[in-house]
Amino acid sequence: MRRHPLSSQQLLKDVAKLHIKDIDLGLERFQTLLMRLGQPHENLPPVIHVAGTNGKGSTIAYLQSIFEEAGYSVHAFTSPHLVNVHESITLAGQHIDEETFSSLLQEVIKANAGAAMTVFEAISAVSFLAFTRTKGHIVLLETGMGGAGDTTNVVKHPILCAITPISVDHSEFLGKSLAEIASHKAGIIKRDVPCVIAKQDSEVYQVIRDRSKALKAPLYRQGRDWFVKRTGRQMVFEGWDGDYAWPLPALAGDHQVENAGLALACLEVLKGQHSLHEETIRHGLQHAYWPGRLEQVNANDFLSPAWQLWLDGGHNEAAAKVLRQQIKRWNDKPLYVICGMMKRKNSKAFLKEIAGLADHIYTVPIPDKDCKKPEKLANQVQDAGGLATACEDIEFALNLIKAERKTPGRVLICGSLYLLGAFYALRART
């Protein structure tokens, strides 16, 4: 009887049984696994390593788009995925296919030999194997959480490190103070490797500055070494090579000008190694795509054509502040928010930023995740001065909005990337 190959979904369920924790930062266990696999992380194409709290994925999206416009074969590792785990690993511009992923995952599981291993460690190991076995010119590596103890930090000689804005998030793992969190994230800085950083709180900057100085890593700081601002329908980037006017980036929101500026600063640092034509950069900025980050999608499957439907996966207070600025600009239509959040997130701080700006907030659970109850979220909205209704799921909330609200408006689904994954899955079934 012919045996069917094991699916990656089933394999990852088996991996999840190997460790009592979903998240367990530290490199010793992972380094042992990589040694058994032949040290694939030591044989990667040139690596750009990106850490930070918000904006990592968007910065990588700009870099990937620009490099691909230049004809580069780009590998990337990002997290979390929205619907399918294959989204986390990009091989030469395409998501890894199921056959390759499951085959490499089985190789990882065999090498691990039943030792403790988290799902993220397994996926990270798969990415390193895949990157060494598929020809590529550059690897864009995003930390999963923190930096110092993150699986991606086994790469000792990247060509560049980049740090997006650091704020409070994952406090139960990284510490409650900004300095503690910054210490984890600054852990990606390597000796003699240039590091480009976005605007940071003074406490955060001091941590980054001290580490870069100790390791003699050249530091390129926004507001000192490079600047970026929006001017009308374009953005102006000022670096050490002069001022350049660029088109506004493809991703929505003024904060994306900052993320695009960080990507441009990275390219300026790498100019000696990777000199790119202005037109290539221009096209790359205009064609970058990163789902679930202030993304407008077709509303017709759930609402009438006159409605707008937006998605944003931001899930911490800093992301909510950015979202608040965008919401203030949305003054042409009523705004209805559908929100779901994970248990470990500070939902009170998140909802406080947006509760008073929405006409109504519909709170929902996140399927198959350890999330906050809709009733608790609804109470937090009301405590913050907003109106809220707890709903059983996203589809119920959308149907309720359609039934109750006769004037076409704008719907924003937010609070968690996992919630957006549930929406994408719902849309695929509809």
C-alpha cells in the first residue's frame, strides 16, 4: 500500500509536542540542532538582519521589492504567517512550496532526535536549510522576538543590521522596561557590522549606542545621519550622499514613509556592495507589498460596494498610536472596528487609543488561539468611552454591521495578525 507523504501541518503538530512552551528564548538548544544539520546558517548568501518592535516586515518588504526590481534572487524569513506557514519562508521571491517545506521539516525532526524543540525553532531551521539549497543573492532575516536569544541571531556575520522603532511588547519574555527590551533587540548588533536604526526613545538609543560602541559597529541613526519626511505626494530622503525625492511608498500610512526611509538608509550604507539605479529603487518602493499592514481589501464579499474594508495587524500600544493617527484622517465615513487580541497583549492600552474614534467596536475571539474573551474586550472599550458589542466571530460581526448600519462606512479589522489570518481564511471559503 502506497504511503501518503506527511503534511507540514501534521508534522508541526508533532513538533509542538516536543516542548512544553510555545516560546522559549535562547540559542544553546537551537545551535545543537544546527550542528546536527551541518551548520547551514554558516553558508548563507549575504544577510541583512532586522530587529525592532514595529515595522520590521514592512522594511523587509521594501528591501525585497527593490532588490527584486534590480534582478536579485531574494530569500526572506519573516513571522508570523497569516494563513499558511509557507508564507514565513521566501525562496527566490516565492513562498516555499509544501513538498520542499515538509521534506526539509522531516530532515530537521530526524536530526533533532526527539529533543526539546519549539515550532519556531523548527521553522527557523527549515529556512536555513532552504536558503543554502536554493541559489540566492541576498537573505532578509527578521527576528521573531527580541534579538539576542532569537533563532535568527545564530548568524554571526551579516552584512548589515537594521533596527526599527523599539517600544513595549512581549514584556513577559523581554522585560518590562524599555531598556530591558532594547537590550534584547540590540543583541543582533555584531562586531564591525554597520547598523542602521530608526528613531528611538532616548533610553533605547543609549542601549543601542553602548552596544554598537563596544563592538565597534558603525551606527547610522535617523535624525542624525539620515532623515526622511513626507512632502506632498512624495517623500524626501536625506543621507550622507545628499537629498533625494522619491514617490510615496506603496504601503498605506504616514508611518510607512519612516519604514521606507529605513530601507533607503540600509541601501545607502550598502552602496559600495550593491549599487542600485534610481529607477530601480523608485519602482521597488511603488510595488512593495506586505499583507495585513493597513491594507485595503475588496469589501464586496461581505458588504456592499460603497463600503471600505481595511486590515491592520498591529497589536501593541505603539501600533495603536499609529492607527489612531490614520483613523483621524478617515473623517469622510462612519468607522466600525472589529477587534480581537491575544491574551498576552495589553488590550487595555491598545483600545484606549482607538475607542473614542470609532462609531462602534465589535469584539471577537481569534479562532484556535489563546485570546481574550470578546466580553472582556468590549468592557475595556466601554471603560475607554467607546461603544462595543461582543460577537461570536468575524463573520457574525460583519453580518451585524451590514444589517444594522444603513449608511455605507469603513470597517477596520485589527488587533492581531492571527485575527487577520482568520479573516483571510474566511474570505477564501466565501
